[in-house]
Amino acid sequence: MKTDQTRAMIAVLLSGLILFGWQFFFAPKKEIVQPQNTSSNQIPVEDNNQDKTAQSAINTTVPTAPIEPTGEVFEIRYGEFKYKISSNIEIVGAIYKDKNANELFNQPKVLQEVLFVSNNQAKKVNFNVAKNSESSYSLTSQNLDINLNIENSGVLKFDITKNNGFSAIKHIVHSNVLEKNGVQISQFTYLDNKHNLETITVGSEEKATSGAQWFGSDFYYHTLTTILSRENNQSTISTTIDNKLNITTPINNGFSLIFVKKTYDQLIKIGNNLHLAVDFGFFSIIAVPVLRGLQFFYSIIPNWGYAIILLTLLIRFLTFPLQYISTKNMKKMQTIQPELTKIKEKYKNDPAKVQKETMALFKRAGTNPMSGCLPMILQMPIFFAFYKVLYNSVELVESPFIGWITDLSAKDPYYLLPILMGLAMFAQQKLTPTTAADPTQQKVMMFLPLIFAFIMKDLPSGLNLYIFISTLFGIGIQFLVLKRIKV
């Protein structure tokens, strides 16, 4: 299934190709991780049918009935972090600032159940609850004692202080499949011991045995994550079609829980490699400097829209030599097109001769098809990295730019930016030297800006702003370069 990110990846790839005159339509599909092997203990939980609630503007598919907490519920808080826990260790609720995890994951009753495994049997343990302070509780039982404490970072720690006979902990995470505009916007995630971020579709049935550093539910720019003990080496992970993530881990010294907005620097401070929840993907080595660049310009002009514009202009300046080389070679290729046509007609029955004469012509002209394409391809990692930052950056959430753009993380409500971007790309298309001799191919190329604008219309306005400004700046550079180039 195509996601917003798949569509955006198509868009960014097309952007680079159109910007420099070499257009190809390439649509990579995001693969859903398919873990393999091993199963986990199945714990029957009685479900009580309740009315489902859903967040506004979000469609819910494959809903499951929420379960009721089975223990006494108490509240533990620190600053802007608040958690509701039951005496049976059920994560009943979590709130960070004005965001409620129960609403985000469409689970009004229980977000996660915690069971303890002894003799291959997993069961809930009922604890006696004693309040030490607003941010600290003590839970005691016959065979198991746990201290609850919220750290300054907002991490809720479950420290096991007494353990008689339990070997593992089983977590059951609940999350309904949430969709917006036909695209899933919540998923299960976990980070394996090789620092690979894996995602699993809510409502799918998959199994795996893999070491996990942390796991949980992910919703766009927020995450509800369970952090495992560092001594944990192996976990049994599975998901079910009734929208649950089951994970069994060695008990060690306990675990921690955090519900927080996925702000990159905040997650770094929390530690435990939580910053990897911000999925910059393959180009993270470039994406992080791009993020730092945005933060730098924001510190000068506190508006993320202007920060995007300034960083876009800086990147275009830095890549100017590559665009110059690309445009120059494309101009040369355009100049020799009539001679190439003559060679193909003259030696149409002798392919070897056509190739020989063509290569000789390229040598005399001092160019070849790849000389125009290669400099543009070298720029693609920068554009992909910029896309990943803009798409995943929580800083853009609810950040206004100017006028009608009140949220750079949301689509343009009037589609003005996609339209302007399409017009700019069309203008650049007309300005770009064409190396295609086939009139039909030239006409097809002229439709690409329209296709691109349609792909981009529902993607974040911050991403549209970046490509629009980049294209405008590219037109200016290309106009100057073509005026100076003599071939």
C-alpha cells in the first residue's frame, strides 16, 4: 500500500530530475518489515464491548473493542508528563502537554498490559499501591515489588526491587488501525539491537525473534515507547489481526515508558537511542546536518518557513557548480542532436557503425549523455535528505508561515503552493535545453510538472515550499548559465 511517504519519495525524485532537465518517473514502494520465526505466549484477555471513539478527521478501520482496566487506577505525574497506571500494571493513559495517547491510538481504556512469566505461564500480578509523591509510587506483592518513578526527562521507570520466580515480562500493546485520507498514520515500531528501526502494520499478523532496545506505538509526530533494560538480548515479537503487539522479554531489572513528541534533540537527551524513532532513513548522515541548518536559520529568523527558504538558497548555492556542469553538457547535447539524427539515418542498417560514429561525435563535442545526468544524480542525496527532514521534523507541526499557511506540516488548504510549484517547473521545463529528438517524448515531458503538482498537493506545505523556492532559484541560475554558455 502506498503511503504519504511513498508519494513524497516519488515527488522528491521527480523534483531533482525536473529541476535539472532530466526527467524520469520512478516510484519506490516502501516495504513493510516482515519479521520471521518464533511465536510468543498467547494470553487470553476478556474484551468488554464498548463504544469506540475516534479522533476528528481520522477514519478508523478494523476497530477492536477496548478492554477495561482490571485494577485500581492511579495517576503519576511530573511537569507536563502524566500517566495513568492500574494496580495490575496496565498502562491506562498517557498525556504529554496537550496530547493524549488514548486519543491518538484510539484506545480509550487501556494502552498496554504488562504480564509476568513464570514456568512458561504469563499472568497479571495485582499489587498493593503506596504513594510516595506525585512522581513516585511503590508497588508490592507476595513475589514481586516494583518502584515507579518519573525522571526529569519524562521517562516513567518500572524498577524491580524484588523478584521471586519470574523469568520474563510480556507486554501487550493496543492500537487501532487509524487512517487519514486512506493512508495509515499509526504503526507499531521497534528498534533492534543493530540499531535498525523496524515498523509493523497495525492489524497484520507477523512474528519474529529479535533483540529489541525499545518498542511501542508510533503516531506521526508522537511515540508511546517502552524502553527495555540494556541487558536484554532477545525478545519474542508478534502482532495479531486484532491490533495488538505482543513482545516477551527477559525480566532483568524492569523497563521504562515514555510518551512524548518526537523532537530529535529531546529524544537524544532522553537517550536509549530514542532519537532513531525520527526516521531519517538511509540519508540520515545528510539529513541531520540539514536539520541543524534549519535550526540555525530559525535561530536568526524565528519562522520555520523562512528557515526553509534560507536553507534552500544555501543548498542551491553550494550545488551551483554541479548545475553549471549539467546545464553546459545538456546544451552541448542539444547542439549535436541534428548530427546524431543524421548518423542514425545514414547508418541505420549498421548498428556498430552508428555506435562508432556517435562516440566519435561525442568526443569531438566534448560531451556524452552521462556528463549531463551524473552531476544532477550526485545532488539527489541532498534532496532526499531535505525531504526526510521536512516530512519527519516535528518542529514544523502547527508552525505557521505567512497568510494562509498556518501549519507547515499540513497540506496547503488552497493548493496554491502546489500550483505555483507546477507553474515554476513548467517554466523551467521550457528553459531547459532538451536532448530528446522525439516530439512525442518532448510532449510527454511537458506533462510532468502537472503530474508532479498532483502528487504534491496533499503533502506538507513545508515540502511544497522547499521545492517551489528551489525551482525558482534554479530558473534564475539556469537563465544566467545559458546566457554565458557558448558551445
